[in-house]
Amino acid sequence: MTHTVTTGEVLMDLRGVRMSFTGAGGEPLQVLDQVDLQLREGEIVALLGRSGSGKSTILRIIAGLLAPTDGHVDYRGTPLTGSNPGAALVFQSFALMPWLSVQDNVELGLAARGIAPADRHRRALAAIDRIGLDGFETAYPKELSGGMRQRVGFARALVLEPDLLLMDEPFSALDVLTAENLRTELVNLWATTDFPTKCICIVTHNIEEAVLLADRVVVLGANPGHIIAEVGVDQPRPRNRRAPGFAALVDHIYGLLTGRDTEIATATPDSATPFATPLPDASVGGIAGLLELVWGSHGRADLPEVADELNFELDDLLPLVDAAALLGFLTVDSGDVILTNVGARIVNADIQGSKRIFADQARRRAPLVRTICSALIGSAEGSVRADFVLDLLRRGFSDEDARRQLELAIDWGRYGELYDYDTDSGRITVDPAADLSADR
Ligand code: ADP
Ligand code: MG
């Protein structure tokens, strides 16, 4: 796990970057805290983190599409004001103009930079050729496969001959084989001597992709987004998932993503608030499935293996792990998950027993569930308006996230038979079977 020695000239320098958006209730929502990041000539850097850790926000700040709330952003030693002249972006969704041909899509960025038509034409043809779309110049996006469309996305960025190629999950909308194919081609292009781009920064939530591509992996945590660690990848190219050391690196990064510095609850249940400790986006069924799988492997499992077995990506698996850890069903230790005693009990309980254990744990350890239970205890009617809870949540979450948090809390509380949501009245109501007043 040696750090790559990077001696190239600094292209991007981010120091003390913080970012806040305005939440649905008008309060600031902090999404990035104290991000220090340098991108240098000659390197491929991966920004890796789960959904919501601020990866796209960092990329947009580097591209100059967003100005940070605080901190400094320099491009080649000069403060960035407005759109970054050295950067070009590739998006997950390709973002092509459906009414323009491949050729015109690729020329678009050149036109914006005021380049003469004849020159645009020539340069677009060369970029199209370089990215393997020769012969498709007159095709329209809808006539192309996903992989071909993303090639257009690449050509459109490369035609600008950017210093810095910024890519936001460029392979995640593609099928596995197409993605692998394009990754290989990207690395091959990078290796050609006349490739004009000096640095590639790729956003991903896929650990293997990061280790396959990057010289350096910047690992991000959430709430708010921050850098947990940087990991140098000293694997020789071309890289191979089965090469010695590859799996160990993936494991190491799993450990970082689930370690102490992340939001996985080293839960201090009493002080945790619904804002500081949001409910992980996990269904009760998903949590139960994970626990069974860990039980099945004798109470301890390696996360990369679990992901493999379930054919899950990071974004699918980590919320389940977070939720199970928050609820005290398992602990996480350097990339392994270990079932706790309570975890073992719930796996082996009958359905009523499992609901009871779930309810107890959720009431004690899941802050939003606890908040709702307290509100119910305090209400004369044994019910509260869901809108009231939603308004509270909007003080710390975007509207979408606030709604999702409420949905999760209702899902969890309903399973534990603590409370239920009545669509007609729009109220959350104590479950008749629940004993909320009991001191537990
Ligand atoms: P990632 O790319 O890692 O999934 P993002 O950078 O897209 O993360 O988002 C980080 C956080 O910022 C998320 O919680 C998201 O809801 C929030 N966010 C992003 N853009 C906005 C915006 N324009 N307004 C409010 N919140 C935003
Ligand atoms: Mg994103």
C-alpha cells in the first residue's frame, strides 16, 4: 500500500473546500467539509465513495461549474473563476443532444469555444476516429447502443484536448462487458504518447473500477462529504483483477469505507440525532437477508466476498451494512462484518420474536425512529402528522432526502409494529400492539 510518488506539476489545487446548499426549509445543508485535494500531471485519480458523499459536487467544483462556499480552488496556480478552461466532462448519462448527429454532438463544445467551422469539422473527425466511432459520423444518438453513445460522450470531451478529463461515473450506465471494454480503451488511450490530456479524475462508487484505473484513490465519507484517506495503487499496467495484491487493495479500501471515520454507527445512541445519524437507505428485508448470509458464513464474512456473492455494488451493499451496524446487529472490522449476539438472536428468532428484537433495537439506536416514538408518547391522540415530521427533517435534509428518511422510518417502525402510517389521515399512529411507554 505504498503511495505513488507523484511529481508532476499541480493542475488542480483544492484547499479547505466546503460546500453548502440551501435546504428545502431555507437552512444551509453542508455537503462538503474541509476537502484538500491536488490533481497532478501524469496521474489518474479516482474519487470513490458511496452515493451522497459529495463526489459529483467535487467534480463540478473542479470543472468550475460550482463555486465552493469556502476554501480555495486553483487551476495551474491561478484561482478558478467560472468554468475551468482546462477541463472537459464526461457524464454517466452521456448527455448527448438527441437532435444532433454524432459529428455535430462532438463539434458542439468546439463551437462554444469559438473555433472556425472547417477546423471544428477536422478536429471532430479525428476525435471520432480516435474513440472508435469511425463511420458513425452521421448517426443520431438514438441509433446507437449505450456503449457507442458513451463513446460519443468521450469524443465530445476529448475533442477539446483538455488538460484535465473529468468523468462522473462514466461506465455505470453500461452493461458489464461494454463497461470493461471502454475502461480498457480509456487506459490504452491514456498510454498513447500523443494523448493531450494530462490528468484524468474519475468519480466512481465501484472499488474495483477505482483500483483498475487509478494511480491514486481518494476515499470519501459522507455526512458531510470529506476525505477519509488516499490510497496509492502501485499495480503494474495493464491491470488484472487476479494480479497479486489486487484483492488486498480492494479489501483495504473496503475497510476504509466502513471504518471508524465513516458514518457506520459506532453508535452513541443517546446523543445521536436524526440529522447527524440519518437512517441508511436499507429495507428491513435487505437487512435480514444480509444477516442471514453472515450467519451462514459462521457469523463473519468478508465484504468483497459478500458483494460478489450477491452480485452487489458498493452502493447496494453498504447501506445494508450501515443499517445493520446502526441497529447493533453486526460490527465492521477492516472490511469484515461480524454478527453480534443480538444479530445472531434475530436471525434465529421466529417472526414475532424478530419483530420484537427489531423494534427494541430501532427504538434505542435509530435516532429518527426514537424521535417519532417520543413524539407519539407525547401526543394525546397517539398520533402525529407525518407533515410535522417531514418539516422537522427539512431542516437538515434536502426535500428528497427528507422524504426518503421519513419513508425509511415508517418502513422500519411498521415492521417492528411500533407505529404505522395512515394514508387517509396523513398521520403516523401508534401500533395498538406497541408498548411505547415501557422503559426500555
Ligand atoms: P455523490 O455524487 O457522491 O452521490 P453529490 O455530490 O451528488 O454526491 O451530493 C452530495 C449531497 O449533496 C447529497 O446529499 C445531495 O442530496 C446534496 N446535493 C447535491 N446537489 C444539491 C443541490 N443542488 N441542492 C441541494 N442539495 C444538493
Ligand atoms: Mg454523483
